[in-house]
Amino acid sequence: MRMTGLASALRARAVIGAAALLAFAGTAASPAAAAPEPRAPREFVALDSVDRTILQEMRYTTAHNFVGEPIDGYRQPLCVLTRPAAEALHRAQTRLLARGYTLKVYDCYRPQRAVDHFVRWAEDLADERMKAEFYPLVAKERLFADGYIAEKSGHSRGSTVDLTVVRLPAARTRAYVPGEELTSCSGPYEERFPDSSVDMGTGYDCFDTLSHTEDPRITGVQRANRQLLKGALEAEGFVNLPEEWWHFTFKPEPFPATFFDFPVARRSVAGH
């Protein structure tokens, strides 16, 4: 009886061992399970590690954007940039704080997987849930041809930022409620979604020629506000994209030809 029990125990151990080996082999054979999440090069930092006073309203972690849902690759509402770009923003912020304003960023580094998400959305002509706010006057089938959507973005190189100016003391931005009635980004300031920004003539990510920085229809206070933002950033080495008053790239870029795909998360820049 004792020998029979010992043999049974040995057979059971052999079966368990074989199962463990099979499980290990299956795991090792799965690239998805084995591949670690990409991390940022050491030249990247979280903006709040350089300047904690710059406001962050990271739109692509939320449903309040032209797609209408959180965007792939945005794990946390965090601005990540190359260190030279972040330090230049800090210098611009110092200038603006002295005048009673603060910067607020909407988007910074953007993973390639997020750009791919934009492309898939643009190809789905039936999905127009956010049209009334972000592209009320543009046919969705024109987004590629008109340059609003592209397969590559300078944001993925890490030195481009979308941002605005807020007068101090900064008002809290109310939460967007998915499904709420939308108002045009190119409408009067009092009717647009309230996001605490000074009046720039349009809302952020507004697919409209009114968003062109020097559009002649933008005058008075709106034009002065755009020039305030542009002047503060150009003084520190940023270059504006003429088609978007909110879009600036720091020059020279540390990575002028590399499009990264690590997720937007603190762990991507941990220890930098």
C-alpha cells in the first residue's frame, strides 16, 4: 500500500510538472505576453517635474475631443515632453505669470497609436458624434485632404505642444458630460464650451479656417490674446503652426525624425 501511494504521488508530481512546462512554453511563445511596454528615452520628462504651475487639461484622456472617446495610448492625464521643450515652456510661463496669466496645455507628446486612432476615426464617415462642436462646417470626408488629420504627427516626436492662455486667478473648467448638447467651436465666446481660456476666437481643436493664427477675421481682443501666446512662446524658441493658433514646436527638436509610441503615463518617464 505504501509503495502504491508513493507511486501515485510521483505520477501526480510528474503531471503537474508537465503542465507547468506546457504553460511556460505557451507564455514564452506569446510575443504579446513577453513584450514589455515601451518607455520614453531619458530626454523625456513629465512637465510637472519641471513646472508645477502650468495648468494641464489633457483632452485626449477624456471623451471631450473631436473623436468623442478617450484616445489610445493616453493612460494618464499627463503632459510629457522632451526636457528642452519643457524647460522652454517653464521660461515662457515665468513671463506670463508676471503679467497675470498662466499657460494651460491640452496635449503634449502623442503616441503613434493615438495618431492611428485618429486615422481610423476619420475613415469612419458614419461617426459624427462630435461634429457639431469640432468641425461643424467641414465635411468629414474632407479631413484628410484639408490637412486636419494625417498619418503622422509632430506631437509624436515629443517637442510639440497644444496650449492656451488663462487669466489668473484661473477658473475651474467644468466637466464635459458625454451626450450633452454641443456648441460650435467657432461660435461666440459666450456660447462655446467654457474651458477657462481667454478668448482666442475659436475653441481648441476647431477644424475651421478661423483657427489659422493670422486669420484676418480675428481682430481686437481675440487677436491680442493670440499674439500674447505666440509672443511668449516664440521668445523661448517655439515655432507656431500657422493653421492652428494653439500648436507650437520647440526648435531645434532633439528627435526631428523619430515618431515614438510609448504610452502617456508616469511609468514611461519614471526615473528621468
